[in-house]
Amino acid sequence: MARIASFHLISEPTWKAPLALARLGLDRPRLARVDGLAFWRLMGTGRRDDTGPGADIRRTALFAVWNDESDLDRFLDDHPISRRWDSVGEAWHVRLRALGGHGRWRGFDPLDGMERGTQGGPIAVITRADVRLSSSRDFGRAGREVDAELHTAAGLIDVVGVGEAPIGRLATFSLWESMADLREFAYRMPRHQQVVQETRDGDWYTEELFARFEPYASAGAWNGRDPLADRSSESGDT
């Protein structure tokens, strides 16, 4: 069986915000022992759909690569972390098949050996980078400008900024109506194109990843609804 990936967005009630923040550290040893979990990153998130500076300490995210879909099923059914998600303020989960991309995440290629998806429906995208300290100011300025442009893009369903400790390990997870909409933003939005060139010219990153996925099954709520409801080419519960 080929690998699959999953993305999980978990929001705690406001009064549990300190506990949500603490779990970014406390859950790591547990995840490291999960059978069939080939790769994972536990992250904080930005505020709502803002990919610029700022943090929502109530909300965390998990990106995971599984050796087999049954490993994800077992984790969701039986593991204490996933059982805890059933009682939080809000949780959204999506399963992902690979469509393509390039780069690495902490030296790991998430797309290697992953089940191939189809491009007939919505597209999920992860972009991430380790930003050099010397480039952080330029990156922050450019990131705010690209975020403003992103939110005018046709076909954007939703987006969340995510990040890891220490400072400078930044990523986004976004959903698009189609591959055509994603390409329109990637190759035709002027500020985005300029920033891509600036990152190359200035060697802003020590490591980066751009990965596209088919989001083939989702469940739960993200900002009060499942953004993929009635959009997926296949239906199913995560």
C-alpha cells in the first residue's frame, strides 16, 4: 500500500488556550511513538486566514504522512490525542493524495512513495520554508504583501498560516477550487511572482517545500464549516 498524508486543524475554547499551547510540546513524544506515522509536524497557527505575522494560541495544526491508510484509521479510532480532538471547540481533518511538487521538510520528502491523486476537483497546497535570520525582515514585508494579494485570488477556498519553533520555520496550508485557479495565482499574480524571484535572488531559505495534494476526504469544521463539503470528487469521512 502507498502512503497517504493528512492535515488536522484543532481549535480549543479560549479558556483552554494555555493548554493548547503546552500541547505543542507535550504531544510530541506521543506522536513519535505512533505506529505507521512516517513523518509529522505539530505546529501553531496564525489568526483565522491571515498568513502574515501573528498567532492564534487556541489553534494548532498537525501534518502527517502515514505508511498506510489503515495506520491513520487506527490513530483516529484509538489514539488518546485523536480521542481528545472529539471534545475540543472545533476540529477539521482531511486526507491527502500526492499531485506533485518539490522540496523537503526537515530533510524529508513528504511526497516520496505517496499514493497519487487526481486533479479533477479541489486542490490542497502546502508551502513551507526555513527562512534565514538575515532574510526575516524582507520575508515579513513580502509575506504581508503576498497575503493581501492571495485573498483577492479567484478560486481560493481557505488558507491558514502555520509555523514551528524556532522562529523562521513557516508554512501555509491552502485549498483551491481547481488546479487552474492555483496556477493562475502562482504564475499570474504580479506580487507573488516578484516575491518568488526575490527569494531566489536573495537566497532567503535554507530549506523549502511546495507540495500539491488531492484532498479526497474531509470531516469536521474549520471556522464553523467544512470548506470542502459538496466540493470533493469523492465523499467520505476522515
